[in-house]
Amino acid sequence: MKKIVVMISGSGSNLEAIAKACQTGSIPASIELVISNQPNVKGLERAQKFHLMSKIIQHQDFDSREDFDHALLEQILPIEPDLVVLAGFMRILSSNFTEALNGRLINIHPSLLPDYPGLNTHKQAIENGDLMHGISVHYVSNVLDGGPIISQGALKIDPAQSEAKLINRIHKIEHAIYPKVIADIVKGHIALQGDQVKFEAESHFGPNHMEFFNV
Ligand code: GAR
């Protein structure tokens, strides 16, 4: 069985979507560990609901980013995970961390990258009057929200809608795409080669894949 580690900082709705897909077998892998850098978050309750082992590693307990990342790796590397999944993990990771897991580390980001790396993506899309918004799943490199893109999902912004409603629609896309990408990676249908994403014919995805969602 392939092994996954999921890293969260908050609500964990993506964690739940991934855990469900592992439970039903659509992702043929087990979540060996959930790491949260925040205590008392809903994501930890969700981990418990799925009987997943979880650990809280708080960045405030460490003197530097490198020390924190080292503590994360101390938990992660002995598991020998096939994939480490960032699911709303809201800390910048050092190059020591990203390089130690190169090709085995993916992230989901709520924008159509390269637009809006960083925070407040939804607000920026609304304020700029964008017609489209969306999500990107990518391999993690040492550039913030920068690594090679695996897949993107897009929706049409309704200018009359609130930011909260937009976030809710974005989550629906995330929950549809992220488990599928993870399934394809653990099945070996998607892999990182150098700085390029390689897609086998069996993959749901392909180069420059962007799906439009009517959610
Ligand atoms: C998701 O929308 C994810 O794309 C975003 O945090 C949210 C976590 O939601 N991630 C980032 O902004 C990373 N830069 P969740 O905790 O309910 O899965």
C-alpha cells in the first residue's frame, strides 16, 4: 500500500476529501500521518473522525524556519511516504524541506497560478474584476506557489456573489480535483521528471490541463 502524509493548518476540508477517497479505494493509499502546525483546528477533528494519526508541530516552538522544517522532516522521512500532500498548510517551507521531498511533495493553491501566489487570492480576484478564478495543483519547488503545475480548475466569477460564496465554490473544485491528482500520482500515472510533469496515457490529466467547473 502506498503511503501518504497530509499537512494542514486549518479546516481540513481537503484532508477530508482525500481521506474519503482513501477509504473508498479511489486513492489506493493510506494516510499514515496528518501534521498540523496549528492546534485546535477543525482539520484535527476531521483526522480523528477518520481514525488518522495526527501530530501538532507548532512553528512558534522553533527558533528558525530551518529548525521547524527539520522537525517536520524528522516525523515525515521515517515513514518513507510516497507522497506528501500540502492541504491548506499555511507556512512557507525552506529549500531543505522541499529538496528532501523533491518529486514527492504537492500543494493545492486557490488561484489560477501564476496569478496570485500567496494570500488573499479570492479577494484579489474579486477586486481586480477578474472574470475567472480557480485552483492549481502543483509539485512544490523552492519558489513560493511556484513549482510545475499538474492541473487547474476554473470557474466564472459572479460579481454579485460574496467572497464567502466564491470560497465555497472554489472548495468544491478543490475537492473534485485534488483526490484525482493524488490517485494518479500514487498509481504512477503522474510523476515529476526534472522540472517537468510527466503524464501517462492513463492519467485523468495532461499538459496544460484546465477544467472548467460549473459549480
Ligand atoms: C484551500 O482553499 C487551499 O487551496 C488553501 O487553503 C485552503 C485550505 O482549506 N491553500 C493555500 O492557500 C496555500 N497557499 P481546507 O483546510 O478546508 O482544506
